[in-house]
Amino acid sequence: MQIDSEPKYPFGFNNKPKILPFSPATTVGIYTVLTILGVMKQQLGLEAMLDYINKYIYLIEQNNPDIKHAVERALTLISVEGIYNDAMRSKNE
């Protein structure tokens, strides 16, 4: 019996995605949300998309204060500008 040392990733990934340090399932979730937001922007406009984001964040914060505090803490440890710049560099590759 041969044991396969290569991990199997779901959703058609042959290996761990290189651009995002998340599991394939998390990557699919993030991609889905970003795609929905992009389509919302195209169909309803930027302002409607931003209103939707703000409302959804508000609802999550109201129902999950622990998540709000954890994310606020995480934001003190990371550079949003750095994340943006990294994404723009990888987009051009």
C-alpha cells in the first residue's frame, strides 16, 4: 500500500494557493465575496456597494462583538497600505 505524501486540496486546487495564505476553502469564500462585491459595483455602483459593505460590517459587529475586537486588534498589528501594495505588486506578476 502506497501512502500519498501530497496533500489533497478541495475545489480543484492541486496545491496550496500561492497568493493567499489561507486554506482552499477560505480562499474560495474570500473569492466568492470579492466577486459578488465586484458584480454589485458593476450593477449598482460604487456607492451602493460601499453601503452594503458598511451595513454588513455593522451587522456582524452587533452580533459578534468578539470578532470586532479581534479584528480591531489585528488592524493595529498590520499595515493596510502594505497589504494593498503587496496585492498590487502580485497583480502585475
